[in-house]
Amino acid sequence: MIDLLLGLQWGDEGKGKIVDVLTNKYDIIARFQGGPNAGHTLEFEGNKHVLHTIPSGIFHDAAINLVGNGVVIDPVIFKKELEKLEPYNLDLRNKLLISRKAHLILPTHRLLDQASEAAKGSAKIGSTLKGIGPTYMDKTGRNGIRIGDIEAPDWKEKYRSLTDKHLQMIENYRVEVQFDLKTLENEFFEAIETLKQLQFIDSEHYLEKQQRQSKKILAEGAQGSLLDIDFGTYPFVTSSNTTAAGACTGLGIAPNRIKNVIGIFKAYTTRVGSGPFPTELFDQDGETLGRVGNEFGATTGRPRRCGWLDLVALKYAITVNGVTELNMMKADVLSGFKTIKVCTHYKYKGELIDHLPFDVDEKYVEPVYEELKGWNADLTGMRDVNELPTELHDYVTYLEKALEVPITIVSVGPDRTQTLFRNS
Ligand code: GDP
Ligand code: IMO
Ligand code: MG
């Protein structure tokens, strides 16, 4: 049995927290796409931990964590992640598996990302500059280097020829990118040796075998549905399929094996990086959401743009993913607002619509809001849904009705324990 967990907005919905909370129900947690552009924050027992490539079930002894073939791995960042896990004494050799088909991010992929963004000027994507785009380009361009390749003795020749090509490409961008390749390469090859201490596996076969043994698998998504390469706000997206179908290609699992699709959303909306964001706020309310929600990117530290919940975009994400249950995060951040706005429609080129159009540009799209009553209570100490204020209860039931999907978790703080279960 395979369940899927993914973000329904522009990322940072709180996926890491919920995967960590749900891991005790699963045998295997498997990341299916993205790379160290992700930052998944977990808080428990006074620890705060940010994971980038390693799946968010890693702190549970009983679970196996798999980095799937759809993921792109930067050995340098991966090594740092492993070092940060050292104090926890986890049995990583047996608990953390890597697909041989996952692609490697080379130092020059990061430099290419930088050059590409610099060349775009004000039209830049706002990339995390982790080399994600260039690595997926080499994957689809059939030039990439995979984890399985580094087990072969001649892989450094492949590395050299790809790197030489990248250096040429960087020059062609005609922008200034400063780097010291020797230092970058030393760091890279050292990290490769660390990586080799883990188990590389043919993960599609492994997952098939585990399913035959009735093991429970949770596929963990990164980024959010609106950053999907096909269905997101293109070109201001990431370079992988962040939506449900990405789990099939990113792990080698068949669509008919997927049971529940858990969609994670914030009680409001955030976005980090460039691109359209119809409900973005530039006023005091936006400032309050950012401050109370501590909205700074977990990977880059950049402030996240904040706005009200956008039901038009959320419905779109629910449909594309086939979401069967919703988890609403950061309800505590909305405490103290007299009224809470929810975008139900867009005014698009003069017409009232309730679907996400081809062009979400603010030139064409104006959000239309409904106002709901706010509440003024500290939710962070609450441990049962029945304690929640009536107005929040009304907010949740309003959303369930509008979205036609049950909300099974309301999150009231970053810690594991600040997770309230409904209807279960
Ligand atoms: P992810 O990328 O989807 O895993 O999310 P991030 O970790 O990038 O961002 C979510 C942020 O919100 C993190 O700092 C979490 O610790 C925090 N967080 C998660 N759930 C809640 C919640 O219910 N309330 C509050 N206040 N913070 C939360
Ligand atoms: P998690 O998994 C939020 C955004 C970047 C940029 C765009 C492209 O923590 O939710 P990229 O580096 O992929 O080329 O950047 O996507 N982005 C994210 N925003 N959360 C993420 O991951 C993101 N990963 C990428 O800010 O706008
Ligand atoms: Mg994040």
C-alpha cells in the first residue's frame, strides 16, 4: 500500500512536519523528486532540524528512508546533512537507502544555475541556486550522471567531459560567475566518498518487493503543486513534477498502487522566489502573517511573500493530484485577525472565473474575496480539536465544503505535538 503526501501551494506548507508525525504508520518513507532546493523543518523534543534531501522519516528507528530515482542529489549538501544527523546516532547504513537511478548535481550545475539567473536579469526565476534546473536539464537531455555511475571505475571520465561542456556553457552566458573549480571539485569528490558509505539500491525492485510483503510506504513530495514543471505558474516553477504523477516516475510505482493522497496546505499562502501570486498582500496583514508565521525560507533564508488563502489555486492542486484528504497547517498564525479573507474567484480579463487560467499574471487576475470571522485565542497549547475556537471550526468546515475534501489534521504549531487530528 502506498500513500502520497505533497504540498498544494508554492512549497513550505509544512510537509516535513507532517511526514515526521505520520511516519509511525509506515515502514518506508520515500522522497520522489526535487533536491536540496527543499527545506523540510521538523521540531520535536526541543530539537529543530531542517532536512534538504533526506526524507523526513529519518528520526524514527522503525522506518526505512529512501531517496528515490526522481531526486537530484548534491553530494556536498548531502554530506552536510549526514553530519548534522551525527548527534542522533541513527543507523544510516541500514535506514537510509539511495536509488542508483537518482541523478547527481555537479559543482558546475550550481554555477550554471547562477549564470542562467544572472543572464535573466529582472526576469529571474528566483531559483535557490542549488543547480536543480541544470541537473534536470542534463537528465532529460540524456547527459546526466547517476548514483549508479559512481560505482563504475571510469565514471570520472564522464564527469570530466560533462564538466568541460558546462564550463563552455557558462562562458557563453557572458555574465560574471566567480568560482574556484579545484576547491569545488575537491569538496565534491570527498563528499562522493562519504556518499559511498551508504547503500545504493535498485529502488524500483526494492519497492516492489516491499509491497509484496505488505509493507506500508509513504511517498514524500518536495516543493508544491504550483511549482510543478507542467502545472505550476510556468516559467516560475521548479524543474520536476511535484504533483502526484511525479511519485510514479520518481519511484517506479504504478498509479493503481496509490491509495491515499494527502494534500498539505497552509491556512494562508506563501511564496518564495519570483512569479505570480494573486492573493499576495503588501499591507500590514501581509507583514503580520510573515512575522507571526516566521516566514523565511528554510533553505535560503529569504523572506517569504505572504497572502490570503487562494481557493481557486487550491482546488486546482486538489484536482491535479486527486487529493483524498487535506491537512491544514499554521492555523495558529491566523489568530488575532478580526476577519480572515479567502479568495473564492478571480476576476480574469473582466470575467468572474473559479478555475486557474493559463496566464495567472497579475495583469489579468484580480482576486475576489469572501470574509470570514477571525478568532483571538492562543492555539499553540491546544491538543484536541474540540478545544479550538468556534470561528476556526467554522473556517475549517467552510473550507471542507468549498474544497469537497475532508480536513483530517489541523496544525497549531511547528512541534510534533501541536498536531490535532479530526474525523479519525
Ligand atoms: P516544508 O518545506 O513543506 O516541509 O515546510 P518548511 O519546513 O519549509 O516550512 C514550514 C515552516 O512552518 C517550518 O518552519 C515549520 O517548523 C513551521 N510549521 C509547520 N507547521 C506549523 C504550524 O502549524 N504552526 C506554525 N506556527 N509553524 C508551523
Ligand atoms: P520545499 O520542499 C519553496 C522555488 C524557488 C524558486 C523556484 C525555482 O521546502 O517546499 P529551483 O531552486 O527549484 O530552481 O527554484 O522554486 N522553490 C521552493 N519554494 N519551497 C521549496 O521547497 C522550494 N524549492 C524551490 O524559490 O522560486
Ligand atoms: Mg520548505
